[in-house]
Amino acid sequence: MIIKTLLDYLTENLEGIYVGMEAPEQLTDYVLIDQTGSAITNHITTTTVAIQSYGASLYEAMLLNERVKGVMDGFLALDEVTRVQLNTDYNFTDTETKQYRWQAVYQITHY
């Protein structure tokens, strides 16, 4: 399961930052992972994930997003991963909760 692999990878490589699939309480800087889709062609899976970087300010959220993108460059080194492509990243501030966040959307091809 690539989401578990990604969660473990980001947790290990984003030292000092909480990485999860649900928002933690009492933290301002953290990363959330969400799978937005997947496809299978010739027994090879491509999974689309949204990685949301939260910060105390818009600038801090953007800096964390840049850090995430730098770490994601190394995800390709894992044996089960054959391609990591950043589709887009953008300011995705949550207007309902008033939390600053940036979102990076990746397509990951894997076995």
C-alpha cells in the first residue's frame, strides 16, 4: 500500500514535523496526506495524492510545502516506486478553519 509507504517515508524525512492522515490537535505546523485517486494499467498502479502543508502563517505553510517537495524528490529511490511526478502545488488556505496551507498534488507510479 503506497499511502502507508509514503506516510512512513515523509515521517522519517521531515524531522520534527507531524505527518498523518488526520489533523492533530494543538499543532500549527504539520503535513496531511490524502489519496485522491488511482488507476491500474498492465498491473502497474498510479496513485494521485494531495500532500497538504499547514503552517502558522501563509509563508510558513509555503516553506513547509517547499520542504515536502524536496523530500519527495527522493521517494523515487524506493524499489516499489517507478515514477514521482508533481502535477501542481498552490496556496490552499482553508477558509472554513482559517488555517494556512499549501497543497502539492503528485502522481506516483508503483508496483
